[in-house]
Amino acid sequence: MRRPSLPSRGAAEAGALPCSSRGTSPVGRLLRPEAAENAVTRPVTLVSCGLIVDRARSRFLLGSRPAGKPYAGWWELPGGKLEAGESSLECLKREFFEELGIRISECAPWVSIENDYPHAYVRLFIYRIFSFEGELIAREGQRFAWFRIGQVPAGIRLLPRVEQMVRWLDLPDVLSASDRDAEAPEIAGMRGAAVEDIDGVREAAREGAQFAVLSRPGNLSWGNPIPVYFRAEGGDELKRAHELGAHGVLLYGAEAGR
């Protein structure tokens, strides 16, 4: 029986677009606080941030919060608050140019998570950034540093959830069928879950899964609090999976054995 392939661009009405001059994604506007799965009474601050991943050098970029702000000195993902009428992608591009002086050229939606800090309730739209133009310059007095994937030096304080995101970088973009168990896949010491739909992804996250393998590929629309893999027939589907918000693809059958 043939498994479902990834949807075409036209099939995803509000699909996440690559960070190019062709346009911006409206996904940041679609997820409204009043529609959140876990309703909160505090005001919800919407934030777009990004993790620059340099796979060629096995490293990623973090920034240190400047003095005078909550959690000063702690390390986080660069980004900032959405302005009125702004999409998550528009915010991401603006913030990275204002803070770092770079223009994002290739990125993909990754996960959306919520943090209940003492000073604010925050919903994060998190992107992985694969390429950019320009030279990195700290324009707002903050510190930035590259860290090796899989290694964070002792004494570095990471904001809540950032430590988990750093661990997720150990997840490869492409898996083969031999890398998974039908019910409980495990990669790099992280437990995953095989699920049918986005509701299953959220349920798996609540039960402690660190990633999910989704059997019905589709536009995730920022509904996933953990990385998601799509089942796919070939590695050429990886780019489309990224655009739809997936971490990567799981190959099966003949492709998995190549």
C-alpha cells in the first residue's frame, strides 16, 4: 500500500514559506492566544526567534540577554516580540537585521512552545535558520557566540526550554526505517512517538516524547511543541517537509536501504 506523499504547495492554504523574497508566511497571525489549547488568564506575548544552524561546522548560535532585562546574562535564541499586524516570519527577519545586521535567506518553521515566566507568559514561534547574508554584528550591546552541536560549556546558563532545543539539534534531518520502532522510536537518547495527526503530536509531547513521527504529512501550522518527522518516499522531499514545519523525514522501503 502506497503511503501518502507530502502535500503540494497549493494544498497547504496557510503553508510556511521559505525565507525568500517571494513573500512572507502568515502563520504568526493564525495562532491567537484565545485559541490556545491551554487557556491562560495572563496576557500572552508572541515572540519569534531563530536558531542559526551551521551543519558544515557542527555549530549553532546563541545570544546572551543584556543587563537590565529579566534573566540578564542567560543565553537564548535571538529574536523578539511581534509588532501589531506583523507575521512571525516578518518579525524574525526584522529582529535578526536589527540585532545582528544579517538578512535571513533560508529558514523553516520548527516548533511552537509556551513559557510561563514570572514576568510574562510567552508563546514562541521558533525557526531553524540555514543561511543568511551579511556579517554578524552585535548591534544592541548583547553578546553572541557559536557553540558546538552536542556541547554547551559548563557555566553557561540557558533559558528554560533552550536547553531542550539544543538537544533537539542531535536529531538528524533524515532517518531510515531501521532507526525507528513502530510504537516508540528512540534517537540520540531521546524518546519519540509514532502518531497519526497533529493532535497525536501534542498528546505525545504531554506524555514526555521529545519528537514525533507523523504518518499523515501536512501543514503543521505551528501546532507542534516538539520536532516532527514526516514519513516520505525519498530524501528529495526533505525541503518540502521543512517548509511545512517538519524537522525532517523518515524514509522507508527501498529508499531507506540506499
